[in-house]
Amino acid sequence: MSFKDHVIEHVRRLILEQLEQENDYAQNNVLIKQNLFMAGQALSTDKLLAELAWLEEQGLVTLDSFGGFTVAKLTHRGLDIATGASSMPGIARKGL
């Protein structure tokens, strides 16, 4: 696995964990980007939106766009991965 792949797997994990910490399991792309930056992961808006789209394709989040924002919300499957109850290829396992 390349270093780039390793990093993106951790970014995906961080996104899911951020959403899991919200009361409604949802957050907009601007807040996600800020929180990733605070965690040491600076992504462009385009890269973040691409990763959110990947998570949606995997059935881990739903996306709604309005007013220039994209809101990501965890699905039940995404919650299972965020909490470490299950895992999947392409996302770093919890605690690693």
C-alpha cells in the first residue's frame, strides 16, 4: 500500500468518526474540512467532496447539497464502521 493510500484511509476514518460525534450524525463540508485540518489533514474542498462521494457510494453516508454546502450524514453501516463494530477495505481500522 502506498503512503497516499494509507493517508486517505485514515482521512476516511476521521470523517466517519467526526460524524459519529455529532448529535444528529451530520456535519457540513466546511466543518468537516476545518476539523480535518485541526487533526493535521489539510484537504482541498474538491478532494474532500470526492472522499465524501466515495463514502456515499459505499453506503456509509448520505449527502445533501444546498446553499453551497454539502451535508454528510452517517448511515447505520457508517456508524458501525465509525465505532469499530465492523470494518471495510479502503478505511483504516479503528485504533490503527
